[in-house]
Amino acid sequence: MSFTPSHHVCIATLGGQPQVVTLALDCLLAQGYPISEVLVLHLAPSNPRYQRAIQTLAAEFPYDRYINSLPHQPCRLRPISIKDASGAPLRDLDQPDVIPSVQQFLSSLLSHYRQPHQTLHLCISGGRRLLGYLLLTLAPTLLRPHDHIWQLTSSDAVREETRDGAVLHVPAYAEVQLMELPTLHLTAHTGQAARTSGNLDIVKSTNEHFSYATFQRCQQVWHRLNDRQRKVLRDEVQGTPRLVTVAQIGLSLKTVNEYFTTIYAHCKEVWGLDVIPHPKRDWLWEQFHPHLDYL
């Protein structure tokens, strides 16, 4: 049985400190996330500091390959300038009237990248703090539970060493880490991004999506699985990279894939299906994620 791999996209905010992006990306790759595309959100590139930061980053991605990723793993850099309502690049976020247009710009971007088999990693440590805050305000309705929001932290010594891109990579033992930020995911219940700001509509969608009949089917499958099969199912539904799961449970990728053959066979029997609807991973997420905490 074949599975479509998850496409991992890093969306990072950028100011004049390019090392914020490379250090965060190095941490994500070290954790086993196969990042294949990096979007850097920045204000108008006419600012000389932003120009230098973008140029410095571009040198780290020769031929759409990040220098710190595996040789066979493509990783493309895409600088994206934040634009106002007229489509012009914004020089700063210092006027209240630009906030709605920036929110709309960011909302359209996140909506575009919320694709099947795609996991988003928001790294909000670079650039204007307001830009990171605006991304956080959109997270509950536009991010799914298998997406992630990250904050980069480092020691004072590392910050001094790397300032202004003087050093873009540090040893693995250095005092640098990514902290995952919690957020309320409304899509954990609705299974889709909220298309309205009305709370009543969100509640109605939540109640309709949480089907007790589906919950009972999930329970039946869950009770047929052993502990390791439950582990790989939970990780898959939560967006954990398959190779990370393999490393955690100490089995081969072939064995883990065989677990999914078993899981899908039980699902077909319990749901009365001849075949699992394609894409299979999305179908699994739609059925199990709203009920995962209750299994």
C-alpha cells in the first residue's frame, strides 16, 4: 500500500537578522521535519537591512537545496513581501490602518498553503513583533492541529555571536532551541478553516462534525489495535513525521507501513468500505482527529 508523504512548509517572519531563519530551520530539520519549502515574510525590500538579510539567506539555498539538509532533499526559499490593500509592498507596520490589510494578506497566504498532505510550521521570531502577533491571531481558524507554531530561543552568548547574520549555523549542543507555542485550534473540531467570524456558526459546525456514530467506529478500530499500532495511528493523525515515529518506537519503516495496512483494513471493515477514499491520510484525519482525545 502506498502513502503520499506530507509536504512540510516553514513560514518564517524576517527582519534584519537572517540567522533567525537558519537557526530555526536547522532545529526543525534536526527534529526530523522534512522541510521542502521556506517562505520568509518581510516588509519592503527597499530597506537595506532587509535586502542584506534576504541576500544572505538566498546564498544558503543554492539550486533549491538548503546547505544543511540532506543532499537528496530539495528545499526552496521563497521571500514574500508583505503588501497593503493596493498590492504595494509595506515599508512598516506603524500605522493602525494597515493592520486589516496585513491580516487579509496573511490570511490569504495561510489559506493557500493549507493543502492536503501539507504541514505548516510558523516561525514567528524574526522581524516586527506585530507581524508575529498577527499570525498568532489567525492560527485558531486557519491552522490545523498537525500544524505548528515555533518560537526560537537562545542564550545571550549565541545572540551576540550570530547578530546580523555574522554566524548562520551553530553546533547542535549550543544553547538554541525551538519552543512550540500552544494555540486553540478551532479546526480540531470543525475539520476545516472557519469561513465566518460568527461564534454561533463555529459552534454549529463543531456540533455537526462531532458525530457519535463516527466516534463509535473509531472506538471499534482503536480497540482492535495493539499499543504500537495505536501509537503510529495517533502520530499520523497529529501530523508527526513518519520517520520521527519510526525512531521513537525503534521499528523499521517497512514495519510501520505494515501497521497502516492493518489499520486501514480494520477501518474498511468497520466503516463498510470497499476502498478507503483518497487521499487516505486526509480521510484518516477527518475520522479520527475530532475524537482522538476520547479514545
